[in-house]
Amino acid sequence: MAWLKSILWSVRDIILPEKVYDFWCKEFGLLSRRRQSIAKVVDVIQESSDSVSLWLKPNANFPGIEPGQHINIGVEINGRRLQRSYSVSSVNNKFFRITARQISKGQVSSFLNRYAKPKMLLYLGDVYGDVSMATFAQKPALFLAGGIGITPIISMLEAWAGSFRAYPVELMYWGKSEKDLAFVDRLKKLAKQNAWFRLHVIETQFIERNADGTPKLLAESSAWFEDLKNRLPSFDAFACGNDGFVNQLRDSLQPWVRNFAFESFSPAFATATAGMPVQVNLSKQQRSVTIASGINLLDALEQAGVAVASGCRRGICNTCTCKKISGLVQEQQDKRLYAEDNAMFKPCMVTAISDITLEL
């Protein structure tokens, strides 16, 4: 019967091509598409002064997502589709929630915080992420969240709250002040209702600072940390926040726990100083653009008007991966030089330090 199905689909595509079908579905506000995964916003919730949650209803083409995973979301802004990566902050059957914290100069996060409303359509890209609910289902877990890094964690906690859990979970949740933290009331309720879950909220405005002005994340919490310390060898830990947050906690806690996993965002190198101009040759487009060395290559290409598919912008989802035919680039985190020609690389993680040729 597979051959008959293939014939019927071919006839369908001739009578009603995909572009025509998708166009009229969009015109009538329908979720149906021939192949594309999209979702309709069904609810918008203000979680804090600078973050908003969107409950999404995907169409039948979407394969689904697990608590703890990430998804690339496409948003049309002024006639241009921009794509960003968001952790799912809750999953409820076929529906799921994303939470966007508004960041300075963030086009997509600012747009969603200001203009998101029910019936808005969003484009769904790849689902990815090595850490999910299954990772910690059968073991004690220590979760470490900085600000909006709570999103993948609360999705797992809420999923476990609907079933019996035999293993303990400790959550340490840092933010400038409690009123600025998303989901804090919901987390307190979860802690009251579930004996396996303990919550510690740490307000960074009150704790001691490092020499560079960043908070000493464990400084104020020494009393309850002493209590927790004896249990740490039984925990698998997961930290989610910006690079500085994750690195500080990894240095402090990794020796104590069984395993330490992490996901970070807002890398410090995003504001690297621009240097001498370099030329980027785009082999498929048969053109060249001039960009500044010393700044993120993905950002530089976009500023030069080059459309590059992207998602997480931190080297995890592989959406921006392309081939570097020639030239020299430098990894922005560890400053390693990357000179290999005709090799795949991630523009979101490097800066160009010579003229380069890309298969774009």
C-alpha cells in the first residue's frame, strides 16, 4: 500500500501544490501546513517585570518536545523571519510553554515581551538538548538556576509533580531579588506539595561580591550549604544560567557531586572589540562582504546583510553550522585558532581574523 499512498500524494501535490496550500491556510488563520511545523499562541502570561510566557498549540507536523529540551522558534518581525532558541518551560500533552526574558537589544525577546498575543503564529524549528526529564528520573538531582535559566528546570519539576517521585530534588535559584524571579510562587507551591522537592531562593543583591563585581554565589548560603554538603556526593547536578554563573558554580561544586551538567547562555565574548576589516567570500551567493575582525562572526554577517540560519547562538543546536573553505578563525571562548580548510564549523562561536571563504 505504500506505493498507492505515494501516488496519491503525488497527485495531491500536482492538484494543490504545497505553496498554494500553505498560503491559503495562512490566509484563513489555520494551523495546517503541508510539511512545516508551526504553532499558535493560545495564552500569554507575564511572569515577571521582564519575562513573558507563551503557551503554544503546535500543528500536526510537530513531533513533540520533552521537559528540559530546547526548540528553535521563528518569529516574523517587520517582514523578516528571525529565529531564536528557547527552553521549554512546561509541557502539557500536545501544548507547551516557552518563556522569554527581555534582553537589551534582543529583537525577538523584546518583540515577544511587547507584542505577543493569542492567535499569533510562530514557526517551530529543531528540538534539541542532551539534558531532559529522563536524565534525572532515576537519581537524586541538584538543580542550579540563575535568572531565566530556571526554564528547563521548572518544566521537569512540573512534570514530576504529576506523578510519584522516589528521588529527592534540591533547587538553588539565584536572582537579584525574589520579585524579579519568574515562577517563584509556583516553585514555592511545588515545594509545599511535594516532599521530594526543596527550594532555596538566593537574592544576589544581598550577598558578598567578587573582585569583578559578580556575586559570590555560595557566600550567603553557608548555613544551609553545610547541611546540603553531606548529601552532595549522591547528587547529579545541572546548572543553567549565563557563562559566569555556570563557571563559578562548576568550580565550586563539581568536586562534590557525582556528575555536573550545564547549559549556558549570554556568552561574555558577545561584546568583543572590533579590529581590522576582513573580507568574507560567500561561494554560493557569489559575492563578498567586509566585516570587522574581533566580533562574533554570526553577528557580523547578519550586520552585513547576510542571512544565516541560526538558533541557540551558543554552539549547541548546530543550526548555523556551515563549511569554511579557507581562512583563519578564532574560537572566542578559549582563543584557539581554527585553520583547517574545507571543514564544518559554527559561526556563532568564532571571530574571523583573516579573509575567509564560506560555503554560503
